[in-house]
Amino acid sequence: MTSDTSIGTAEQLRDPDYTPPLAQAIPLGIQHVLAMFVSNVTPAIIVCGAAGFGFGSNSPDFPQMIYMIQMSMFFAGIATLFQTIGFGPVGARLPIVQGTSFAFLPIMIPLVAGKGVDGMAALFGGVIIGGVFHALLGTVIGKIRFALPPLVTGLVVLMIGLALVKVGIQYAAGGVPAMGKPEFGSLENWSVALVVIVVTLGLKFFTRGMVSIAAVLLGLIAGYIVAYFMGMVSFGNIERAASFAMPNPLHFGFEFSVAAVIGFCLMAFVSAVETVGDVSGITKGGAKREATTEEITGATYADGLGSAVAGLFGSLPNTSFSQNVGLIAMTGVMSRHVVTFGAIFLILCGLIPKVGAIISTVPIVVLGGGVIVMFGMVCAAGVSMLSDVTWNKRNMVIFAVSLSVGLGLQLVPDALQHMPSTAKILLTSGLLPAAFLAIILNLILPKELGEDPTD
């Protein structure tokens, strides 16, 4: 759907406070949900799988994954309302869509690996404290942006993608519970995953508009249909799921973990910078102007507060979703109230456990096909950000050392077997050491080292 005179004048469409007629506003809001839906629920599925009660685990705690999927939708909606409606200094009052962040996955996976539901209390302790810290960054975000140029942020995004690509391969082959069994990597599993990949790529590159934007979702639906006819889909969870349920405070408990707190606080810097970029992208693309200090500060407050509140009820940290920035540019509608309708739809879905139960029926090999595409796109986004870097000797050294150390520790975690457990969790993610090295080297290496650009 694109902008036209039935929605409003050109001046109205550039106004965040304008509300289009409901007949157009509600479908536009649903479009925003479709553009982010898969990316929003996937992190919860991955974390549950890492903990040991995800797809194919046959764990009695499997219903807890349905709860986390439900909360991913509910608190994505709540965090989005923080941005679109806001209160006091909180919120940018712009059409910013919030959703569960991929950026924290390299930290969360080692925190919960194999620990089951018992490992979730420490995770959510980190989410809550990290969210509060993230919100406080709103007071200084303008002053620390200099320390996170495209060289650093591009490397961090690339490392996030590299840390997660193996998850897609594992899922497409049959999932972690199937590893070591004959069915792992079977032709049957790969054929379903490939259907998702092929359909997603076909729709992404050979269609336009909403079909292209929702390509991953439509690819998953195609794979789901194929898997159903191959006997891979079970609907038992839908029958057992409740029709309505409210969020439960401290659902997984609260535990203070040094590794979790440090990890989430450090990643808050990256998430905050990502949000600043999205705010700037919205104002430039939709209103043809630069973002104001109040908008950037308010967006950062809402980012952190949304994550802290989500963690309090057993949901993962939120951040602004970049794909929805592109949707605003496509429709030409910058109304924050359009996104508010989308947020309300997400909240309603989050109150109905059967929606989460339906998502839980998606076979892991189907999800694997979608995850391969999504995490590959994360890597590509990092490379795209790095294309803005001047590749002189100084920047090449910073990138080379940071990438080598970060990726190396990720590939050979046993190299840190004699380190304390907290340090091991933080360093084996690869992401934090790479980001730390890149920031420090960028700050201390003399600019003169990069005067002669390399070819």
C-alpha cells in the first residue's frame, strides 16, 4: 500500500501527529506487524532451544516457550506504545516499531546453555538491570556517539550475524536435540528448509511492496504447508493452550549474575546507537529533516524502559526495528498513530496463548530456513555499514585485530577453559571482545596512521 490523496495530503503524511482514516490506518498498522513478526518471536525460540526446552526437546517445560513467545508479542506492543505515545520525556513520539532484539543473542545463549528453566532467572535479572542502564544512556547518548563510528558498529553487527549463522544450519538440519541421531541433516529436513529459503528469496527479489517486505513470513508459511503434508506438524499444543492469559510478574524469578549484568549493559550501547540510527532514518525518510535531540533522547529512554519492563515479566530485551523504517519510506506515511494500531494488535495477540501455541507448531526445520536468511541478512547489514568506512591502514588494523580475536574466541571456546566462569561467558560470545577491542583501538590509535588510504 502506498500513499495517495485518500489517506491525506503530502504535508499530512509527513506529520507524525496526523491520524489517517481508520479504513487506511488499521491495515497500515497491520503491515508493520507483518514486517517484524517473525524477527520478533525468533529470539525467544532460540533462547528456549539453547536452554533445553525448545523445539524437539520433549521437555515438560516446553509450555514455557509458548509463554515467552506470547510475551515477545505483548511487550513488543507495549514498548512500541512507549515510542509512539510516550509519557514525559520517554518516547520519541515517532512511528518507531519495537521488537525483540537479535543483538543480545550472543550473550544470552551461553548464559542459559543447557540450564533449562532454572537458568532463566539470571538471564532476566540481566535484562532488567541492563534495561535500566540502557534507559540512563538517554542522558548521554549524544556525547558517546563519537566512540561508535561505522567501523565499530558495522563490525559489531557483522559479529552478531557470524555468531548466529550456525543456529540456522543446526535448525535446518533438524535442531540441537536431533544432533547425533540418524535424522539430523536428512534430505527430508533440508528439503523443507530449502523451500523456505527459495520462496523467501524469490519473493524478496522478484516482487514489490508488502509481499517483498513480508518475504520471510511468507516463506515460512510455504515451508509450513510443505512440512504439514510431510507429516511434520502436530497441533496438540494448540488444544492444550489457554484462550486468554495475562503476563506474570517475575515469571522466571530474578537472580543477580555478574556475567549477565555486564553483558547486557555493554550491549545496551550498541542497541542505543542502533535506535539513534533508526530515529534518524525515520525523520530523514519520512519528514525530510534531521532528528531532534528530544526525539533521540526520548527514543533511548523508551528503548531501555521497554526492555526493563519486558524482563520483569519474562520477555527478552527490545530495540527499534530497522525493517519498519524501510516500510515507512515505502508507504510514505509517517503517522505514529498508524504504528500505534499495530502495537495494539501485537498486545492483543500477546494475551492469547493459542497464538503462541500456533507458532510453536512450526517445525524447527521450517524455522531453520527462515533463520538462515535472517541471520545472513544481519551479516550483510554489517558489511553494508562497513562500506561507509575509509579503508586506510589504521582502520584495517583495527578491523583485522578485533575480528580475529572475536571470531577466534567464538570458534575455539576451549581456549578460555581456565578463565573464571563470568569471563568465559562474556568472552566466548566473541561479540564483546571484538566490540571492546574495536572501540579502544579506535580511541587510542593516532589518526595519522590512516592518512594514506589503501586500495
